[in-house]
Amino acid sequence: MRPKLKGRQHFDEKFVKVKGKNCYDLNCIDSVTKYITAHLFVEERTIEKCKAFLRQIKATCYDQILACYHAQKHKPNKKRKLITFVSDGFANYKTAFSILFGRVAKLTHGVPIKTKKNGLEHNNNPIERYNGKIEDRTKIMRGGFGSFAGGERFMNMNRTITNFVNPHQTLHGKTPAEATEIDLRLGRNKLLSLIRYWSKCRR
């Protein structure tokens, strides 16, 4: 599936306990459509894992990123309006982004939540809100998940439901997938229709 990018791509991680140990749920969200454009559940945020995470966006959206770059490359660097990614200051994010996207996209790196206080243009609130919802769902689990596989399945399902099943309050009744112009025609019972859709795809 190829979502249409309509806003900035905000990415960050959420600490999730697995047998008392911290694991990381990496997510990237489009600021306009609220669609989770990339997701990966990992034990460590190595450069290779960060690359695998961002490579999901390259696989589905690189043609859009490249088209935007070609439309802007004749302009001076500071005036180019490229597709923009926003992250906190974790160094491996910056390294992975540079390897995968180079000059064709822009990275606003090292962004705290309180951007006005720090004189920055963009905040990272879109992904912080999503991470907050994950925390609400997992905080009742004492000690976290019993296995890495269990945590991974839960987070994968959470992304799917967020993108395709639950309407977002800022999207006027649309799901993030619908807002990004992915229309699977799921009808009223979106979860059941989605299960049937994926079942057909796997045959």
C-alpha cells in the first residue's frame, strides 16, 4: 500500500516493557493524515534497526519524496520545500535518515516537545500523542509483555487498527488510511472487512 504523504513525518520511540526489560516501539506518523507510515518493534535501537524502520517509508513513498525533490532542486537549498521528517536527538535516527534519504528530503533533528521555548519551527507532538495512547493501553500490564513476540503482535495490531479501523477526531469521521487516499472500501464493520481483505491477499 502506498499512502499519500500530506504532512511532516514525525518519528520517535516508545519504551515498552518485555519481561521487565525495555524494548522500543518505533513509529512514524504523518502530521496531517495521522497515518502511521512506518512501525517497528525492536529490542535495541541500532543503526540497522533504525534503517529497517525508515526503509518502510522508502519502499512505499520514495517516488513521492523524489518527485518533490526534483520539483524543488533548482531552488537554493534554504528555499527548497522538501518532504520533512522530524525526530528527537537520537543519533542513530539521523544516521539512518542520511543513508536512506540523503539530500532528497529534509530532517529536523533534535526536536524537544517545547519547541517555542527552544526557538524551533516544528514540535514532535503528533508522535507524542500517539505514544501517549500506547502508554494508556499498556500501563495496566504489570511488568509489561511476557514475550517479545507477544509485544510485537500487539503493537502491529495497534498500528493496523489506528490506520484502518478507528476514525480520527480531526479527520471528520475518516480513518487515517482514508485520509491518505487508501480506500479499501471496508464499510461499517471495518475490522471484520479488513481481516477478510488480508485473508484474500495471503491466498
